[in-house]
Amino acid sequence: MQYGKVEICGINTSQLTVLKESEKRELLKIIKDGTDAERKKARDKMIKGNLRLVLSVIQRFNNRGENPDDLFQVGVIGLIKAIDNFDASLDVRFSTYGVPMIIGEIRRYLRDNNSVRVSRSMRDTAYRAMQIKEQLTNKNNREPTVEEIAKIMEVSKETVVLALEAIVEPVSLYEPVFSDGNDTIYVMDQIGDKNDDENWLEEIAVKEAISNLSDREKKILSLRFFQGKTQMEVANEIGISQAQVSRIEKGALDHIKKDI
């Protein structure tokens, strides 16, 4: 699906407007503090100004054989939820919050329409866990641990993990989920990672390759892949943007791949 003359839900994608970040901030402020009429007008403008963001997300689901119109409509629902729940007081770009919300909405739609059936109780447990995760993330400005989610649900952490795994379809860690200019965010950028003791030979080879990197590259890779931190957490710890972490990490991984 291209951005040229494609018609999605009767919309000519080539004519979609794109809001500047400053414009989004102003609209979000009005949505929060304006009058009813002002909020409605700002909300409509915010939705229309971010439809291209929805398009960029649904492209990753092109190979699922789903109707693009359906995915677009579902993605817009995720966009609206992101607009209604975004905390404008946080120093976070709207797309950073909006993209996972849109993806989550589309994945829920695909799971509900998946031919591989998951029991209703398992599905309900997973959806409740995702809701609690979203609430804790918004409240604490960080992703909660499985233990924190399980404690609120009053179930074991194994139950939470099994429920979430049952409704997740496998994807490549290198699959792009969003591109903003020259900065591309991949699946692996949104998750932490842990060492696998069974792959210790590979770990040794990686460590040898890492020794040839700069101190900054070493620190970022150590935080990401040995301590299991997300790019956002690394960015906050080092004092740079997530986009910079992404670029440095990608460059370091490319060097490692050449050395191994």
C-alpha cells in the first residue's frame, strides 16, 4: 500500500495532512482544557492530522490478507483512544504513545478474528492483563513487571504469561513498526531481552565483537541486551533521545554482525 493515490475508506491518502509536533501539543492542550466546542473541534483536527500515522502502522499487517479498509478503521479507533488517554504534561512525542496503542487495537482485532481459537477465559485474562499494563504504564510512566500485573489481578505470574503468550502471534524482532523521518522503530526497540544460558558460546562471540565498540556503544548494548532495558529506559538513563539510542544500537549491531 502506497501513499500516492490509494483510497482507504473513501479517503485519498495523498491528501492527508500531517501535523507538526507543536501543533499536536496545542491541540492536545485544547482537548484537555478547552470548552466543549473547542475540544470537539480540536479532537477532530487531531484525528485527521494523524491518519497518516495510522497508515504507516497498518502497512506492517499487509501480509495478513486482511482488508486494508477494516484495518484502517480499527487503527483509527486505536488513534482515538491514544488521543483521549495521552498525558500532554509528559515530555513524550504523541507518536511514541500513539503507535503502540494503534498496534494494540489492530492486534486485538486480529486475535478476535483468528481461526486459531483461544479459550474465552484465557482471552479474558490476557485482555485484563493488557488493560492493567496500560493503566500502570500511564500512571508510573514505565512498563510494569509481570509480578506487578499478577499482584493486581490476584493470580500467579505464570498465569499472566501463559495468557498473554496464547494470544500473541509470532513476529520478527527486526520488523519495523513505525518510521518517523530517518528514524525507524523496530519490534526489538519496544521490548527488553534476557540472556539464554544455553547459547553461551554465541554470547562469548558477541562479547568479543563488543570489545571493538566504543564505550558508549558498549554501555547501550549492555543496558539493552544484558540488563533487559527498553530503548526508552536506556535513553532516560544516558540522557539522550530514543531515536539516538536506536541509531547507535543499530550501528553497533551492524559492526557486531560483521565481526562474528
